[in-house]
Amino acid sequence: MEQVMKHYGNAILAIIVLLAIGAILVNALTSDGYVAAEFKDALTGFFGRMSGLAGT
């Protein structure tokens, strides 16, 4: 077990951190609050402007 943690410890830690960040984002976005509305507006605006650039 010690050798596994020595070899894969950083990768396991990175996966745990990414999963925690993902869980926080999902929790913040599933509630129909201020964070979810602003995030959706930001994504819609970003992709709308990018599609406008692609048409030129």
C-alpha cells in the first residue's frame, strides 16, 4: 500500500481535488440562485460572441 501511495499519491490527490471542485460547482449550479443565473448568462454570452466571430 505504501508503494502504491508513493507512486500514485499525487495523481490520486489531484483526482480527489477535481472531484471536490466538480461537486461544489454542480451544487452551486443546480440551485436556481444567483450563482447559477450568472454562470448561465456568462456561458450564453461567451458562446454567442464566439459564434458571432466564427461567422465573419
